[in-house]
Amino acid sequence: MFGGKRFGNERFERRGFRPRAGFQQRGPPPQQRPAGRPDMQAQQGHEISRESRVVIPGELLSSSPRPMPNAFIDQGKTYSSVMGLYDDASGRLVPLEGCYLPNLDDTIVGVVTTVKFSGYSMDLKSPYLGFLSTKETRDEFKLGDIVAARVKDVDEVKNVDLTDASRLEKGEIIEVHSVKIPRIIGKNSSMIRMIQDSTKSEIVVGKNGRIWIRGGNSALAVEAILKIEKEAHTHGLTDRVGAMLKASAPNVAKPSEASV
């Protein structure tokens, strides 16, 4: 479900499985990340240049061939294949919509949909399922468990193998467009750190557009994340989010990176 919707019981029931006992909207105070849990905040965000312009599928990006993701070349010219932001100076195209396609070493937040002797199938909020072999984990998972894991391998037909899995207990899950995740993380993780410092919540951000939040002022964390998703294509977003957090939590630390 796109558009910043919370991940509730109704969604689990439609898929034929129920949430793990204890999965709720509020959890205990934040704690140190357990050993083995992927550090989502290590992922890099991106910066929106003031020179960037909104483009639509089929719009001309360059009169010369410029191989890049989310674009195609026709008769020596480069066109966008997505709706996004294009920076003419850097030649960078940032998509504003699209489904999640797994990539090597992505950290994802998945939901266990099938339990087998050989391993676990997981919903990745993607056209493709992930599979965690029992050889890749010592933990035992149940139907409906929320799991943070890393993409170990993606083959040519998009079979997705997972590793480094750990259960995310209690807390709440929200879903956003996966293409907005770099903005939610921020340049050098500045945005997500600012939210964590302000709300004192433990947050795990999946590249597949699922975000797990536990403890602290989780309602404020959700509000900030949804604001970023809605305004991801605009300039000065860090300053606006910082001002919103400061108004609700006066002790919020100012971001160390320049506004993006």
C-alpha cells in the first residue's frame, strides 16, 4: 500500500495471515540496535538541486545519448522513462514514483508469508518475493513476523535471496513510496538521524518502502516521515522538517549536513 499508510491488521488478514502477537502501535523505549540487525541508517540519501526540473515519461532529457537508470535512448537522444526530477548539470534523474525492485545489498523490511522446512518466503512490497534459507539464519520465524534482512542475491529472473535477518518486534510499520526512501534517509543519513534525535524513537528504514518505528514519540516520527514523502521533490526540506520537529520537541538537534 503506497501513500504513507500504516500497516494494520486488515492488511495481514487480507493476505491470509495474522500479525505476530505483540505487534502494536506503541512499544517500549528505544534501545540499542541488537547485534546482527542491519544498520539502515548507513544507507546514503540524495540531494535535490535547485536546478532540477520535473520530467514525465517520454520527455527529452538530452539531445545526446546519456545512459542512465530510468531513461532510454532513441535515435541518439535520451528520454525519461519515469516521472522524476532531472538535473541538467549533473545528468542525474531521480524517480518520483515506481515500485520497489530488489538490488544487491539492499536492506529491506519484509513480512513472512510462507514457512517451509527449507526457509521462509517474504513479502517485500514488490512484484517479487524474497526467500530466506534456513541456512542463512539461526532464528525461527512465524507467519506474519516482521523481519529486517539484507538482499544477498538477485538472479536474472528476480529470484531474491535474503540474509542477515532479524525479527522486528512490537512497534509499528508505515509504508511509503520506495523511491522516496533516499530523501527520508537524507544526505549522509542526516534526515533520519534528526528524526531519531528529536523523537527518541528506534527506526529501521527499508529500501523497499517499509519503515519500522518503536518507542519514543513515534507519532511525531510518523508525521515527519510522511511530510518528507509528500514534499520529497521540493527544496529546503531539511529546514522545514527541522522546524516542525523543533516546534513539537524543542530539544531537537540541528542537522549537521547542509539543507537538502
